[in-house]
Amino acid sequence: SEETMSLPKDFLWGGATAANQYEGGWNECGRGLANVDVTPWGPDRRKVMSGTAGVHSLDDSHFYPGLEAVDFYHHYKEDIALFAEMGFKVFRMSIAWSRIFPKGDEEEPNEEGLRFYEDVFRELKKHNIEPLVTITHFDCPMYLITEYGGWKNPKLIEFYKRLCQVLFTRFRPYVKWWLTFNEINMILHLPFMGAGLEFEEGEDREKAKYLAAHNELLASAWAVKIGHEVNPENMIGCMVAAGEFYPYSPMPEDVFLAQQKERENLMFIDVQARGEYPAYAKKLFERMGLDLGMTPEQEALLKDNPVDFISFSYYTSRCVSTRPDAGEQVGNAFKGVKNPYLKASDWGWAIDPLGLRTTMNSLYDRYQKPLFIVENGLGAKDVPDADGRVQDDYRIEYLQRHLQAMKDAVELDGIPLLGYTAWGCIDLVSASTGEMSKRYGFIYVDRDDQGHGTLKRLKKKSFDWYKKVIATNGEDL
Ligand code: BG6
């Protein structure tokens, strides 16, 4: 029937951003310095993000793209009007923690910071756009890193709870959709970015990462608890960097490795969605000699506060192998081998629309909770033509194919899906590379890798295309 063969009427179409890559205004309204501010563009970036670069501060020898980013701080009215023109029903953004608590451990929040977000939410409301707010998207006040050691210190749970209490209470009239931590599994790959970890000489890095992850998982459960207490209508989700792991060959060792890699990532979601660590995680910790020191109260906290839905990012599937002949390891955060059946983006990310459908099925089979695709898109080099127009047919094609796969997962496989927010709906700074030239947007922003440009916004060809997709609720791709 008509009803079962289309996306739900209230499907949340929109776009996604994050403060650390979009907002800028790093020293406006009393905001404190954050890890993402001191993460430079260029060859030192990777070291900083991995927590192996020692103590950071801003210096003259680097360019720091996150400080100004693309200045949503001063452009939010203009940007939101453009999102509204495309017909967005939802807009994903994140809160800069250090704008609310500049150092992170204060008792009282920064009024000016709260007012900025209130203004943004009012503007969204004016256009009937629902905010979807990520509480933490790769950001942590620098003070909590230098004074407390980042997320490996359980004190951060208390500071995060304070942040949550303030956000849920203050923004109750505006925000119903929340995510606790962006790509929580990224801790294992980029621990300074994911958890404010800076490793010391000789430190057991694996232990530190899992300890930090554990503290974030407890904090996440607190967020769910507090969020539901403040407003029972709040919908609070977890967020995983997803993308099915394929075995490179049918060799049992490859198949087993793919399963292990999957579990490495889904372990976090297992805790957030099912309320306890899976057996394989407990065994891993035992082998590592890691004692989480979990109390019965903490066990109950996790058990009693599972998330309401599972959100995820999907850019690519992954391919892994134990075979030496499978080729070199590729990929920036997630290492794997090249899948010989797929073409890749200019940054080497394999393009795999069917992989999205597979991923959705795996996540739904495992958790049986509604899904929300909160990131997907193609990072590409866009060059405006003589008329200032970006003809991004390659992006339209990528999105068309992924949206078709998404619809198949809903219409043919019966997966409950709450919405879809395209990543970087307006060009912003790339998380992995710090580049501006890795663009995802429907809206072009005039700024280059070194921060030159007018910050002027221009609609790309994909702008009109996405507008049509939303207007037809995905019927006309
Ligand atoms: C996800 C992040 O990893 O992918 C975003 O949640 C990020 O912050 C996005 O920007 C795309 O990755 P990149 O490296 O191309 O910006």
C-alpha cells in the first residue's frame, strides 16, 4: 500500500554540523579554550588528535582552523534561513561546552553563552526547524584536560552532569532531540579529540582509552536519566561511527577479524542501548588487567537508562583482512584494506550505498530501537564556476544512491528510521584533516585551508536538488 511503501510523514529531513567545525567565535562571550581550538591544520594535526603531541597551546607556527571555522556564531540567522529554504525539518548542531562552562569545573554557567544558543534555538523555531543537539561533539574544555587529565578522570562525569542539567533545564522549551556523545567509538582512534586524552611517557594507552570510554558511558547514562527527569518527552540517543566491516575474503580468519572489528565499535553502543557491557568486553578488560571499579549503583545506572534511539554516521563500509596479499592498510581513523569492488572518494573513503542498508540492518537486528542517520555525505573538492555556481553532480549522485539504499532499508526491510541529516549541510572544517577543501555542503562557504576568504555563502547545485527531495519526502530523488 501507499502507506507502507514510503517514508513516514513526519520523517526528519535535515542537515548536521558540529560547533568545533562550524561555530567559530572561539573568544566571544567569555568562551574558554577547548581541545578542538588547539588542534592545528597541517602535518601535526594527526599527532595532536591522537594525544601524542604533549602539551598544547596556540602558537604562531600553526594555523588553527577551528577558532573561526566558518563563523556560524555571526552568521546563524543567514544560515538558518538557507536551511529553512531547503525545507529542513531538523538541524543537528552541537554545544561548545567551554561556551557554557569556560573552564569546565565552575559551579555556575556562563549566561552569555547560554543566551547565544537560546538565540539560535529561537531562530530555528521561527522557521519550524527542530534542533537535534549533540551535547559533546569532539570537544572538551582545555582546563579539564590540563588540570584533570580529560575523560580518564571520573571527575569529568560530575562536570558533564552539571552541563546536562543546565542544558536540559534551560533549553527545555526549545529542544527535544539530544545525542550524548558524538561517535563515542572514536576514542579508540583519536583519543585527544574523543576524550581529551594526552598520553604520558610509558602510559598504558589502551587502558587509558577504555577507562575514559567507561567514564563517558557512565556520563551518557546520567544524561539519559537527567534528560528524562527534566522532560519525559526528551528523546535521547547514542551516536556511533558506523559502517559495516567486510571480510576481504571468505577465509575464516578474515570473517572472524571483521566480527572482532565490529564488536570493538559496537561495544559502546551495547552499553548505551542494552545497559551492560557484553561478555566479550568483560573478557577483554580481564585480559588487559583493567579494573573499571564498577559499583552496584553504577551497574544500575547503566541498566536503568538505555538510550531512546540509535544514531550513527555512515560514510563508507570497511574491509579487513589477515592476509598479507590483501594490500596495504588505508583509511585515516579506521584502518582497513581496499575493497576491490568499490570506488573511493578523493580522500580514499570507499563509496558503498548498499553498505548503508547492510549497516542499518545490522544495527536494527542488534538493538531493535529506532535508528537515526545523523551523518552521511561526500567530502569533495568543489570549485565554483565563472558564475560562482558549484555544479556538484558527484555529490548529488552519492546522496541519491545512499538515500535509495536508506529507503530500501525502511520500505523493504521494515526498519524504523526517525530521520536523516546530511553531514556538513553547509561547508565546514574537516575533522580528520582540518581542511576547508574537503567539502560536504549544499551551501558553499568562501574560505580556504589557510583561513583566507570572505565567508560568503553560495548555494550549490545540490541545494535545489535536496530541497526537492525534502519537498517530496524522498519520493523524487
Ligand atoms: C565524523 C564526525 O567522523 O565524520 C564529523 O562526526 C566529521 O565531525 C565527519 O566531520 C566527516 O569527516 P571529515 O574528516 O571528512 O570531516
